[in-house]
Amino acid sequence: MARREVSRKTLLTVTAVFIAAVAGLTLALKGSTGLQWIVSGLTVGSIYALVAMGFSVIYSSTRVINFAQGEFSMLGGMLMYSIYMRAGLPLPLAFLVSVLIVTLIGAGLERATIHPLRNQSVISVIIVTIGLAIFIRATAKLIWGSEPVKVASFTGDKPLRFLGASIVPQSFWVFGLTLLAFVLVFLFFDRTLLGKGMRAAAANPDAASLMGISSSTSSLVAWTMAAALGAAAGIVIAPINFAYYYAGTMLGLKGFTAAILGGLGSASGAVVGGLLLGVLETIVAGVFPSGYKSAVAFVILILVLLIRPEGLLGRSEGVKV
Amino acid sequence: MLRKRIHKIPLLVMCVLIAATLVIAGCGEKTVDTSKSVFKIGAVLSLTGPAAPLGEPEQRALMLLEEELNDGEGVDGHKVEFIIEDDESQPEKAKAAITKLINQEKVPAVIGSSSTGATLAMAPVAESSKVPLVCCAAGTKITDPVMPYVFRTPPTDSMAIEKVLDYLENSLKVEKIAILHDANAFGTGGADELSQKAPDAGIEIVARESYGSTDTDMTAQLTKIKGTDAEAIVVWGTNPGPASIAKNMQQLAMEIPYVGSHGIANKKFIELAGTASEGVVFPAGKLLIPESIEEGSEWRQAVDDFAQAYEDKYNMEIDTFAAHGYDAGLIVTEAMKMAGTGTDSQAIRDAIEEIEEFVGIDGIYTFSAKNHDGLSADDLIMIEVKDGDWVEKTS
């Protein structure tokens, strides 16, 4: 156990040094261009982090990987388009209504499709989530069509410039939401009784239920939270990404990679994994022929699963036989 | 359970019969002869997945054409039926779909697919089954070299590239350009051909970068291009990528001219990129600005009629993809009329090669044994985004 902790610390140090080296080198060699890459990478990375946190919330409570997580974000963006852009509700209200609708959808889907499988293996539930993703995507296509739609930026499009780099104002909304979501998720799982209980229910459902923690409630709460988080993420990134029925696929894939990289089931892991993936992708696209960019996520996914399946910040689950 | 099922079948048959009666009853003087067999035509289109914005209007256009034909006299009195399959924007699914259409539905000709990748996957099947394939995709590789059974309706990427190079050389008068392209078959094919043909126009490619179809931030590629002495940037891809690029260029305060491909020839691009789309120039079919087609000509009439019928049926504006689908259907049915058969694949194929000066929506088609493209670069114009709308760019 002790040795495990040491290796975790070493790994974190190595990662930190690596990040610092890459960032430092990029800045030193490329100057303002390098700064632009890092700034752009952080924006993209925050988007990944937000989706990754959704994966983490459900995983830490139920050990299920929800492949429909990206679809919640897509729904958030599409609803925002309908409510904010088309119906013309004020921004805060449109935001809340969109999140609320997706949250209800998330809770409803959990009761309709995940809850009946509570006595089945985790893998069957994961397969159901793939089905859910396809279902949500197809329904969204029926409602909104296949063309991308535009959601206006919350605070204009005038880019801010500093030291030769520039950033669009919407990025700050993304950073802000990432920070807020991180703090809330962290506090929930580490400081509240319900949150701690939910993690316990995932680790050992039988023992937890003896202590009065129901894994059924735990699953419902987790899905509700993940849907709300996913929707909020989808809404703030829609002005950057555009909203279209297919958007959830890419978000899901990148968010999943970020979650694996950082360590599934850890909110801080999701943030670190997301930011790291975003920055690495952008730097790779900048330094190497940009075609290699799309390989970054997959290479990382394979490397992490081979070398350290529990991710950078995850703890290995010692199963005693 | 069993009983329910038995009851359902006659009900279904009745519904079909009623529907058929309605169709027949609605016909005017020239009607389809119901005693004649139905001519089936297969179609594989990308109705879902990233290429859905292409496949959907193509499907709508085909359904409109089917309705128009069957309201008239069909093909030589035979009712026409388009059997449309979805390839989900995936080449392997497209291949499976065309195999199914040929082997199970026994269609004599197939239309599709919407994208170059899917069409290239279908071509070998069409060739080995000796069934003509009329595609709605623009990739140069589809008809170069010519395959006996593969034809095309849209203007090719080569024609668009010809037009773009002409614009760069003679209107913008630039010598150094950067290319930023989608990493898919359309983008890569376009970039390859641009790189290959640019030297002939006295243009040097100083940077060539790519992005993934679902990428949302291209600032890394653009900063690289900004660091070169490129005088213009050519973006080869379909929405939403090029819209993100326009926005990123605005963010990075890049002032060099943005020349797009015919892949952004829809109003979506303007909606998505907003003010960043101003000044973007791209090649497209003349039908997008019908006023660019000679007033009173047969072509202008065809475009106006099609736009009106499409508007009436779907309450939507036509776009280039609708035109591709409609023309593909027109060409196959025209070939059937010329060949006097709706079942003989070989005769239909031979008839397509005989089509000459045939007025479609995209342009005026002339096929031959050596030319399976039908259109020419003259059917294209350069369009500029100005005040949120399109204007013809005349240099």
C-alpha cells in the first residue's frame, strides 16, 4: 500500500515536470505562437474536462461508463439553441431551463433503462448506454435535423489579446464552469454524506445496502448529476463548437479519453486529464503535421490502458482474493 | 400474440392498396399505366452521420422527382420507385447497401452515394455486378480513370479546383498560398489536386495543414500558417469545420483572403460563421444564384421550376445537394426512356453515355464513353459572402 502511494507521488511529479517542460519549451521556442497554442489547448481541454467529469460522476457511484455522456452535452447545446436563439428567452433563464430539461431526461432514462438492469452485470449496463447514445442522437436528428446550428456567445465575440495571443470571451465561461463543476463535484463526493455513501455503494453495494445506502438511489442521483453537468457543459461550449446532433460522439470520445488519462472516478483526474489532452493535441497539431492531431487521443488511451490503467490520479482498486 | 399478427398483415396490405389507389386517383391525363411493371431504381445516400446534410436534400429531391414522374406518365407509362438506403456516412455500410439493392431488390441502376468515400466503396460492386451507378459525390477519383459503370452528376472537385486556381491567379493575383483541409477523403483529395495543379498557375503552396471533421479549434494550424508568407488561404472541407476556421481567423486577426471550396456552398456557413464569413469566396454551381443563368434559357426555367416545386413540397430553399440528387434521378430515368427499358442494366448504362446537351439543375449534361462527368467548369461561378448573403464574384 505504502509503495503504491510512493509510486503515485512519483508519477505525479513526473507528470508535472513533463507538463512544465512541454509548456516551457513551447513558450521558449515559439514565443507568442506557443502561448496561443497553450491558450487554445486550455479552452479545448476545459471542454474535455467538463465531459470527463460527467463520466467520473457515474463511474464513481456505479462503476458504469456512460457512453451517452457526450449526448447529454449535445442535448444541452441543441435545447439552448431552441430556447435561447429561437424562443428568445433571456440567457440565464434559457440556461436553467435547458439544464433542467436534460436533467429530467437523464433521470428518466436512468429509471427507464438503467434501473431495471440493477441486478445485471456492469458490462450489460455499459452496452445499454451505447444504445442510449444512439437513441438520443437519432431523436435529436429527428427534432433538430442534421445541420449544425449556432448559439450566440454569452458575452460577444470580440477576442481579448495579450502578449500576441488571443482568446474569445466564451472561453472564460468554459473555464469558469469547469472550475465551478470541479469544486461542486469534489465537495459532493468528499464532504457530503450522500456523496460518500454513493462511493461506498459503488465499492461494495452489498455492504453499503446493509448500512442503509441504496445503490438504486445512488445510481439515480449520479445520472441526474451527470446529465445536469453534461447539459451545462454542452451549453457553454455550444458557441465555440456549434451544436449539431452528431457533436456528442466526439465529445464523448475525448471526454472518455480525458477521464481515463486522469483516472476514472476522480474529479481532479478529469480536470487534469482534460487539460492535458487539450494542450497536447494543440501542441502536436502546431509542431507536427496537423494530421497527427487526431491520433493523440487514441495513443494516450492505449498507452494509459497499457501502462497505468487507473490513470494519473486514480488509485488502483486492490481486489483481495 | 399469433392472432394479432395474422390480423395485422391484411391491414397492412389494405393500407398499401389504399395508398396506391390514392396515387392513381390523383393522376391527370397522362398517367402511369398500372398494368405495367414498376421500374425500381436503387439509391444509397448518407441520411445519417456527418454527411447527412448532403444526403437529406438528395433524398428529398429524389422523392420529389418520384412524385412528379408518377403524377405524369412515369417512365414510358411505368410507375417509378426509388428504393433509398442509408449508408450512415460510412463506406462499408454503403457497400453493403448497394449489394443488397442489386442482389435482393434487383434494381437495374443505383444512385449514390453522397460522399466520395462511400461512393468509392460502392464502385467495385457496381462494376462487378455490371449495374450503372450515378453518384452525387464530387471526388475526382470517382471518374478518373473512367470506370465503365460509374457516372456522376455534381461538378467535380477538379472543376472547382480549376475555378479556384483561376481566381487566385487572375483575380487575387497571388503567388503563395496555404491550404487547410479536412482530413477526410473530400478534403485530402482536394488538397492533393490543388498542390499538384498550383505550379501550373504559377502558385506556390507554402503551407499545407489538416484538421479532423469534428475538430472545433484550428488556431494551432492557423498560427502556423500565419507564420508563413502565404498571401491567401484555401480551405477545403464541409461544415462545420470551415466555419470554425473563419471564426478562428477572426480571433487571430488574420487578414489574408479566405477562399473556400464548393463544400461550403450553403447558407449554413454564413449562419455558423456570422460576421467572420464576410468576404469569403468559393466556387459553386450557378443554380445558387439563378440570376447568373441566362434569362429565358431552358436551364434557368428548369432551376426556377425545381426551386418552386421544392419550396412547395418541403417549404425549403434548394441547395446544390438537392440538385445533385434530382439530376441523378433525371439522368437514370432519361437513360431508361432512351433505352426503352427499366430493367436492362447494360442498356441503361449504354444510354447514359449517349446523353447529350441534357438540361438538369446543376447544368447541362453531356456524357460520352470517355467522359462520365457530364458537366464542365463553365457550369460554375465564384460566389462571395457579402452582408450575410451571396453575390456573384465577377473579377
